Amino acid sequence: MRFLPLLPLAALIAAPAFAQTPPANADTYKAMIEHGIVLVLPDLEIDVHFAADGTFTALGGAGTGTWKITGDQLCTTDSQTRVETCQAYPAGKKSGDTFDLVTPQGTVPVRIL
């Protein structure tokens, strides 16, 4: 009961976070998180599945890490290397769509499952 007076203060602090406008590519991220993606490399297809708790698995569970959305970018951190990589994905993509993702390492075709 002694924490009840703090609830209005907590609501005021949290209000700016709830008032933020979602990024234009939020629909793409929603589809990716709901269905997963496949990164299509010349010699390998890498499946990536995102969980609502902010974790992901790749390569049938051989790779793991965490993910978050920062602004209009999806940021992933590999559990082994602890390296964070952030990339903006295009808007308007849905399950079944394929698009090219331009990264510093080159262009990678991505398919939303």
C-alpha cells in the first residue's frame, strides 16, 4: 500500500515512452518477429526466429542472441561474440516477401517466412 502514491509519478515518467510514434517499418518488424526470416547466402540459408521476449535463435538453434528495436533499426547481439549490429529494414514487408538488405558486408537477400 505504501507504493500506491508513487503510481501517478510512474505514469508520468512512462508516458513519453508510450507516446512515441512507431517507425515506418514497424509492420516489417512485426512480420519478422511473428514468422521469422531466412538470410539467403550463396552457400547457406540462415533461418532466424525472433521471440517476443527479445531473444532470437538462428541456424536451427545453433546461434542465439538478443534483439531490440531502436528507432527504425533492428539491433541484434550475438550471444557468443557480444557484438551488437543494427540495421534498418524496409517498410511494408509481410510474410512471403523477399527483399535485399544492404549491409556493410554487402547485399543479403532476406525472405520473411
